[in-house]
Amino acid sequence: MKQTCAFIHRDEEAVSAAIGTVLLFAGVLSIIGVMMATMIPVINELQGSIERSDMASQMFDLSVEIDQLAATGMPGDHSDAILHGIEGKFNWQNIHGGVWISASWHDGSSLRLDDALDLDRRIDVRHPTGEVAVICFDDMRLGSTIDSHYRIPAIEGRLVVSPDSGLAQSQGPMKITYQADGEETLATIADHEIWSTQTSGVAESWLSLDSPAQVLLLKADGGTTLMQPQSTNPATGEGRAWRIPLLAGHNEVTMVSRQSMEIDWRTSEQEGSTIIVEVDAFHEEGTTWQQEWDVSENTLLTIQSSTDARLLFSHDSVQTGDIALGSTFWPGNSGSMLAKTFQPPGIDGTVIMHNPSQSAVTVRWGTGATSVAAGSTAVASWPPQGTVSPELKAEDPINIIWSSGSLADGAERTGLDIIPANDTGAASGHSHYMEVSNHSTVFHAQVAGVVSRWSDHSENITRTSSHSNSITSLTNLGSAVNLTADVEEDGLRVLVEMGDVGMLSIPHDGQQRCRYIGIRASGWISTVLPWEELDTGTNTEAELAWAEGTHPASIEIKVLGSQGDENFAVLSTAWAMHAPRLVYTFSSSISGLEVAMRAGAVVTNHPEVKPSIIKSPIDRSGPGPRFAVTIPIMTPSQGSDKGVGEFDVELELLQRISLASASAHEVRRGWDGPYGTALAASVSKDLRYSEDWTAAPLRLDMLNDYKGWVPNPSMDSSETIFHAQGEGIQFSLQVSLVSCTLDGI
């Protein structure tokens, strides 16, 4: 049988076609892959550019709204906006720096800061034109969720709180939290109301307030105290406006100025106006105005003066009309409690001259004079016969104490008071000395910082105390209180109660923490902030520390030194403020890009992570050497959202606080954070039109065709100086607190 064989025929063309198709497809995929690898960064960059451009315009518009609200709005005013995010995320950052501004009050003074806002305890100052004798720090308590905390000594009496609001302050109800004897009391009072409670005196207590206030502690029937103005002259501590709680009983208000003054006052039922003219006399004399009020219930008194003045308040609850209760330390003309020149009140009373030094001091006034032995006191009936109230001048720095009664000697004084420190002339320091009154006397020492190691020389024992624990009241001190704290640690604030009556205006806990420096240097001077150092520096840790007062969100820094005859005159003042940033973060060809807004500026690091300024902060300069700036500090409310998407934005002006309005010889501004150099360059961009600057850059002495901000001390500095061609600057500075609520749609 015949067999048949089958052969498979291979189609070479078909195989080649299949292989070609596969290779072609692989090639196409490769080309697509290469194209994608090349195009994705471009697409991402375009996406980032769109996000940056879109958000920059939105942030710019929102910043304009904030500037208008901050500069011209009234507390309680609102503004609304909408923020549309694309794929980026909205967030808040608290720890990426802020802004500081310094002003020098005397010719030749200059103040610069370094490391003021880095959340540790170290701070550097540079004041190359003279000795830095003392530096004082005040926690300014700026922020929508930052309360002011008052440390109430263990004194049995009555605590009185009255809102200190004005047209530029919050008009809403004040929230009060009072913690005493293991119990917490919550209260709310309106702008025109006064709150009071009894203090047991068993232990220290704490008072927390969410807006500015006058806080008085009264023992028994009342006393006399120096009241703080609503806004102070930073060079002297004087003011022009007060809100005083007139308490049921007899009240006296005494205003003292070195110039003629026009006074307007108002209560809920009465108002008046008075002009006091300075007397033309051979000896320098000031002006004094006094008014009495007898009221059956507590009411508020508002007073305004046309010139800088100091205000003395006396109260007697039994309505006898004979105020002879208590006494108070009276500041010198420079604002220091340890001074050579004073302007005492021109009313009947007693001036007690206290000499804390180790040598005798001669004191003169008008045609009178006396010698005050070392470590002792002398008294003089006031005012001297035939005068209104002459200036009192001492050869060396002394304290003077004002008493409205007639006293035979200084040991007869009564009242509640804060003993000025010998080394600083301020409310706190490292050395305190005062003769003990003949009346029962108790001293209450408080740590003005974190930790203090101090000695009571009557017992020759060294103790270590912390801010979180109260110090046992001191009673067995012999003839004088003599406390010395270790200069390597923080200082003390020492309160004293003498006799059965008295009244004291209590500063908040973070106010006037001072340290003696005693250094003359052309370079940087390093010192320590009297607050805790933050360990991790996270947003949450910073917010908690600012709220509790363990580290400040904003600091006022005063440099004291010799000026004229005074040893502790305020030479310069600086204000350093953390400025929370509203940040929109997004990605481009690289990650970590942002558009952010803080303190009136809109900034970005796109493209290529290069800091640039979209909108500079607004400054207002007028004819002549005038310069005014309003810094908007925008903080998130407790209910503010964050994240991705679209948000309704509600802005509310909480407070507008005047920090300075005086003639300055130099004004500087510095920016902390990644955009400092760019901001400094942005605000001084008009320098490019100056021929003098082009010919001789950085030569301020030759810059005669330009007034405004100049980068200083170098071209790439984050600091600027306001150049006024050698003239004095009428300088005004205010801060507006704006609450921001982001509500996701």
C-alpha cells in the first residue's frame, strides 16, 4: 500500500510580519514611555504654575481685605471671602518666624535683634552706641486664643477686674477664669461692668482674662496705687487714656504731667473737661489735676489727657472723704523706679525718699534739700510751701514713695506695693532692698522667669524656686528685706503688704521680666529669655506654650542705659512677633512648594524653590519724616478647618493695639524665616531710582535723594532701616489681631 507524507510549509513573510508588528508595538510603547517620562515633569510644572498663579491672586485679594480691616476697621468688624484650592492643601504654620521692629528714642541709639523668634531661651541684641545696663522683656499676649494670666499673691482682700477696652479694643464680653483654693470660677462681664471677688489669702491664686483689663487687689478699706494707661509712651511709661473702676465709696484721681494738659472725663452719669496750665516759676514745676467721686455702686470712669501724664488712684470704702490709706512707689521722669529726677503729685501728702545704695545721697527740690543715709529713708511734706510741685532731684539714683497721709518717717507707711529691684530699677530683677515698715509687714516673692536661686540675707539661706511653685511668704526679716538672686538664673518680683490697708494694680505674669546686663559692646550681646525653651518646636507645642504663657508669642524688649543724668533710661524698644502663616502647599516638578500669607505679605517659593514676594506689607509715610505701620497678626480661630478643597473664609478684627506713637531717631525692621531677605529687598525696591545709592551703595550719610526703607547692614540683609536723611521720625506702630475661620464647603 502506498503511503503519503505531509510537509509543513513555513511562511517566512508572515513570521517576519508578526515579528515586525511586535517590534513596532514595543517601539511605540518605548516612544510613549520616553514621551511620558519627558512630559510628566512638564505637565507637573504646568500644574504647579496654574496652582501658584491661581492661589497667588486669591491670597493677594484676601490680604488686601485683611489690610483694610486691620488699618481702618473697628473691633467686631467682619469680612468674608472664598478660597478655592485645586489639588493643594491649606494649613497653618506657627513656627516659621515673624517680624520685629525696633525704635530708638535718643540720638545715636540703634537696636538690632537676632534669634528673637526661634523658640529657645537665647536671644542676641546689638546696641553699639552705649552701655546696655538692663534689658526688660514683656510678653505682649497677642493672639485670638491667648489669655493674659495674673498671679495673685496670698493676701486676704478683694480682687477687682474692669475691662480696659476702648474704641480700638474688643467690645465683646470679657471671659474671666479665676482659680483659687482648688476651685475654678467662670464669669463673663460686659464692657461697662466690673467684676470682683474675695481672696482668702490662704495661697496664691490665678486670674485669666481674654482681653485687656485693669486688675486691682484691695486690702480692707482701700489704698493708693499707680494706674497703668491703656497705651503707654514706650520711652517714659506715661499715657494719655485710662479706664478706672470707681468703687463704692470715696474715690480720688490725681493726674500729674510735666506740661499743661487738657483733661476730659466721663462716667455713666457725669462728664467734665478741665484745662491745667503749667506755672511759670523759677524752679521747674509740673501740673497736677485732682477730682473726687463719691459713688454708691461700682462704675467706670474714662479719662483722656492732651499730654503724657501719670495717674494716681485712691479709694476709701467707708466714704469718709479723708484719703490717708496706703502708699505707692512713684516713677522718675525717665519711667524707671530708680532715678535721679522725679515729678511728684502736687497735692498734700508725704514724699518718702528711699536710698538703696551703700552711700549717702543728697536730694534737692525748689529751695529745700536733705541728705538720705545709705540704706535708709527720709521724708518731706509735700508740696513745699509756696510751690505747686517742684521737680525733685537726687545726686544718685533713689526711689521715692508717695503717701497721701502725713507721715513722721518712712517706717510709718502702709499699703500694698511692688518693691523695685536695685539692679534694674524695674518691677523685677536680682537684687531687692527695702526697710521694713513699723506695721506688720509680709513679703511675697515670685519667680519672674523659669527658675530662680536666691538668698534671704536675714537668714543667709539660699533657696531654689520655680515659677510653677509659689514661694512661702516672708515675715521674719529684721529691719529690712534684702533678697539677692543668682544672676545665672532668673530674677524675682517682690510684693509687700504693710499694715491693714492697701491697694495694688497687678501686672500680668509675663510683664516686665528684667535682667541686669552692664555690658558695653559694639558686637552682639547674648542673654537669656526668662521663659521656657521649647524642645521640639512643633505647631502644637508652640500654641500650647503661647496660651499658657510658658513661652511668648510676642515680646516687647526694652534696652535701658545711661542718658543724660539717668542710669536707667529707656534707650530703645523692640517688638518681636511670631506671625502665623496661612499656607497653601502644592507640588510641581518638585515637592514642598507653597503660597503663604503672613503679617501683610504674600510670598511663594515657586518656581524652583526661590523665595519671592507677591505682595509686600503696607507702610504709610506722610509729609516730612513720618512713618506709620499697622501689622496684621492673623491667627486661626478654634473652629478653623484645614485641608483640601474649597473654604469659606471669615475674618474678624478682634483688637487694634497701639504700641508706639512718639518721635524716634531710628526705626528698623527685620524678618525671621525663609523669606526675610526677599521681603527686605521688596520694601526697598524704590532705591533703584536713587542716583546717590547707585553712586555710593550702603552709604546712608550720602543718600540725600531718597527717604524710606534701606537694606542694612548689607545688601542681602533681612533687615531694613527707615532712612529719614538724619531727621527725627514721627513713628507710629500698631498691631491688629485678626481671627480667621476657614469653613470647608
